[in-house]
Amino acid sequence: MHSGRTEELIVGLLCLVVILPWIAWTVRRGLASGRMPIGRGKVERDERPGAFRVLLGLYILAAAMIAFAGLDLLLQIWR
């Protein structure tokens, strides 16, 4: 079964409209409160500043990858 262009548009829009803002909201909330969520726990900026920075970097990397995947699906960059 061939996946159509419509499916790529839906998934691309889902990436850019739902997942990317959710990651941005999580990062913004974590920076404001000084606690970044990881699984069911949280990393406190005051208690573990190195782990907080690494986790922040991973969230930013995930957001960049989701943005690229969404744009690739919408604009067919790699085709």
C-alpha cells in the first residue's frame, strides 16, 4: 500500500502544530520554574545544574529534529 501525499501533510502539520509547541511550552515552563521534567521526575536547576543544562540541550535538539521532520514532510526537502 502506497502512503499518499495527504498522510505526509497530516504528519508534517502534526509535528509543527502540536508536537513542536508542546516541546517549546515544556522548555519555557522549565526555564521559568527551574525544573525540567524527565520521565515522571524532575531535574532541579539549583541541585543539578549540569544535568539541567544537558536536559535543556536535549529538549532543544528534539525540537530542532521535529521541526526539520515536519518541514521535510510538508515541503519534500529530501526528495
